[in-house]
Amino acid sequence: MIASASVVEKLIPNLAQFAGNDLVVTSPRDGAVLATLRLDTAAEVDAKIAASVVAFRAWRDIPAPRRGELIRQLGDKLRAHKEDLAQLVTLECGKILEEGRGEVQEMIDICDFAVGLSRQLYGLTIQSERPNHVMQENWLPLGPVGIISAFNFPVAVWSWNSALALVCGDSCLWKPSEKTPLTALAVQNMLDEVCKDFPEAPANLSQVILGTYEQGNQMVEDARVPLISATGSSRMGRIVGPKVAARFGRTLLELGGNNAMIITPSADLAIAIPSILFGSVGTAGQRCTSTRRVLVHRSLFDQVFETLKKAYAQIGESKIGDPLSASTLVGPLIDKLAFDAMQAKLAEVRGEALEVFGGQRVQEDRGADAYYVHPALVKLPHQVEAVKEETFAPLTYVIPYDSLEEALEIHNDVPQGLSSAVMTTDVRDAEFFKRYSDCGIANVNIGTSGAEIGGAFGGEKETGGGRESGSDSWRAYMRRQTSTTYFGHERPALAQGITFDV
Ligand code: UN1
């Protein structure tokens, strides 16, 4: 157990600098006030963007492997502070400590990835159709990157963006969720410390913008920020996307999910059930990759539902509670709004459900402003309209199907397209699923959540289309330049065989 104030003071010794009366930061654990902050004014946001442009102009000229060295040192700093930062993550967003540690590990992993990447920002050479010409592709730094992060992964998703953006030669502006600004200030302090002893790092290479919708919106509308990478709801993306497009900026959108797992007749249930549990109730259902729907072959429908019910009952007995306690599996919801949204959705589906298990607030009093719930399972006769909206809470629908073709129809019949999974021991079913799942992530015998950083992360449709983290996601943070060079002595030929003799 920690004294909450101590980890805040330890990681943000300069907290007084940010103190004010604009924003009360509370812990979802017990509603305790962690800090009261002052938000950036419009003039301050403007100045930070201007400073980010200046920082970019210096940073882009530092060799990429040196930029990678900065990220290597950030990774070391994170290693040294892993436990403290994990506790702060838990305190501020309510995820259990084990998952807080996982979140910091994810930051360390992407730092390692980015260090290697800093020597691998490869472009192509292309065969020219003309004699004595060479063509090549250059990848060049883009500019200040505006990062809008969500409360549920308050620091890992920032690191996916910033570790790559920084090795790519960009500067960063970070508008964290107003629900989790302290973890952002803590991480910013770590990066500042690394930069302090790194002569090539310009001032203001990475800055935090403290704010709500307003400050985020200012960054979104500012043409000096060529890329906005935003994580949050599809509703938010629907506002951000067109605004950035209107000024011909780029977006990298990581929005809502409605992730399903398909249980085929050949599924190994000893593998499937734990995967459903981690995906559905892990992080109290507050991951964009959380399992929202379990599509079960009719031959297993009742059996899977009953097995899940038993597991949920066990969780309900002793595993819901203080996220800092080692025996807890399900911590609190982020706030009352999340609790109300879950209750509203349960009320909406109840009439159509065959059975509803769980969903009620945990009675034991942990404070009026802490919202702990029993994860909910909803058994449906078929997929209903209410399911198509993402509810950011531990609320999972169990739905039957008869053929795999039908399962994929049901699977794809939602507006979102982030993550998906199939449980099967039949290779034909696995390949059919991968071919026809319309999601950015399609797993086999693995749950929908908990992706590694090495792959590109993101999804289709209302999930926004962006790809972050591994694979070649780095390209989003650079601009591509095609360059043709003529090295002959004669008058050069024109492409497409055109003659133009004067
Ligand atoms: C998110 O919920 O926004 O795949 C990100 C996962 C994590 C990242 C989730 N690695 O569940």
C-alpha cells in the first residue's frame, strides 16, 4: 500500500508550478483529490506550439541514431521508475497495479523498438525509365506532432507516438486526458531530465498542454501542427478528423472498438475462457481492445455462458476492489459518467436479453465518488442494435451463431473495426476468419486485447484507420519525398518519351 501523495510528490516534485483552480484531479480508487491544476490559456497553447516549431527545426538536423540515443535513455529512465510510475497510473486511472506495470513495460518496449528503428528509417531506390537517372525516396521529419491521449492508457499510447515521432525527427505536443494529467506531468519530467543532459536536445522538444476539449481543439485547428494523433471515442474522432482535414493536416486516429471473439465448435475452451475473461473484465472493460461480444456456436452457447457466469460469480466474490491490492482483478470505473453509461446500456438491452448477469454497483462502501461494478454478461438471442455502440465498461454480450459465415456477418455488422479473435483448432476456420474479419487486428486462439508493440496497432471503419506502434507505423511521422537525379552529360531525356525541342 502506498500513501498516494508520496508517489505524486516523488514523480512530480514541481507540481506547485501547475497548481491552480481549473481542474480537480481525483483518483477513481476512492474519489480522493490528487491535485488541483491550472489549465493552459489560449495564449500559452499558442506559445507552446510556436516553441515546438523552433524545437523541431533544431531536432530534425540531429542524426537519427543520436535521436534514438535520447529514446534509449528515456527507456532507461522508465526502467528505473517503473514501479513508481505504475503506482501513479493505478492511482490516477484506476487500472490494477499489475496492469499499471504492464503499461509502463509497454512504454519501455516501444522505446527499445524506436532505438533500433532510428537506424532503419529506410527509403527505396527506384529504377528510372530514363538513362543515367536515379530515383529515390527520402523520408524526412514532419514537424510538431500533436498527441491527444485517453485516460485508459494514459502514458503507453503517448509513448507509441512520441518514441517514434522523436526518432523520426519531430517535436511533440501532448494534450493528455483531463482525467489523467498527472501521469503526463510525471513522464514529461522524466523526459526533461534526460533532455537536460543531452546537448543536442533543444528546449521544448516535448511539451505537455494541460487542458480540456478547448486546448485540444486549439492544437487541432493550428496548421503549424502537421499531424494530430488522437486516441479516444469515435465521437471525438468525428470532430477532429474533418477539422484537421480542412487545413490539409494529417490525422492518426485510434478510436472506438467493438471487439468480438468467435468461439467455433472445435475451440479449446481451456484456452478460450481465460481469454474471454481477461478481454472482458481486465482493465474493468476500459480498453479500446476489450472483448465486447462473444459469438458462440449454438452447440456451445449455453455451456460457454454458464461457464462464464461461474467465473464472473467468483470474480464478484473477492476480486473486485482496490486496484493497488495484489489480489484484485477488477478495479473501479473511471468516473460516474462511465458508471451511468453502463447502467443506461444495461437498461436498454435488458428487455431483449435472455439473461443478464452482474452489472450492479459493488455495495461495499469505497466512497461515494468511487464506482466499482460487477462485470456484466448479457445473453442475447441474436445481435441487437444496442450492441453496436461501444460502452466503455465491463459489459459483454454473448450471442449465438450457426455457421462461421454467419458469425463473420454478425462480427462485421458493427460500425467499429479494431480487434477480433477466433477460438478454433481448425486451420480452415482460422484462415477463413482472418480473411473476412474487417478489423485491424485478427487473432487466433488469443484474446482481443493485450497486443504487443511490435505490430501495427489500429483499426478500420469508425476506429479511424490509423496505425500506431510497431511495423512501419513510423511512416506516419515523416514526410515522403521522391527525388530523381540525372547524372549524365547529354541533354536529359524527358519521361514518357516526350520530345520538346526548341
Ligand atoms: C487502448 O486501449 O487504447 O492491445 C490501447 C492492448 C494494449 C493497448 C490498448 N496493448 O490492449
